[in-house]
Amino acid sequence: MNTLSLKDKISFSKDYPKKEILYDSENAKAVLFCLEPGQGVGPHAVSSEVALMAIEGKGVFITGDGEKKVEKNSLIVCKENEQHGIRAEKERFVVMAVISPRP
């Protein structure tokens, strides 16, 4: 079993959304996104289910159903091939994405 501290993995870039691979196997992938205000990851789809968990701050989850403002401890699950994205608005926003099965 591997254990890590998400707090230790959080870092930001003024130039681009910061992405940190937390876990990667042939079965699943976990990615931490650290966004400065105004940064985002545009809507896209993958052939897997994606769980998006807000770790810090407030922002927007974008899905095929539209946009939903969320804050820390919010979770949304997107089905395979469903559009999804994230955006920070007025404050920093940290999101963990778990993708399974790994595309």
C-alpha cells in the first residue's frame, strides 16, 4: 500500500494549470490539478468514468449537464465518454481526478 499527503503535492503555477500524477497503474489513474484564479481544464471526454473531488477552494465543475459551482469536499462522477472539465474562478482551486479504468 502506498500512502501520500495531498497537502505535500499541492503547488501552483501562474502560467498554466499545475498537474501532478498521484497514482498510475493499468487499472486506474489519480491526478491532482492545482488551478490559480481564471485557470481551467476545458471540457473533454475519455472512455472511462472520472470522479472529480474538490480538495481546496471553490470553483466550477463542467459536465455534459452544464456547470456547477462547488467547494471543498464536493464530488462529482462523470460516466464514460461524458464531457467534463474544471475551472477556478476568484480563488485557487485544487481538484483530484480519479479515472477508472485507465484510458
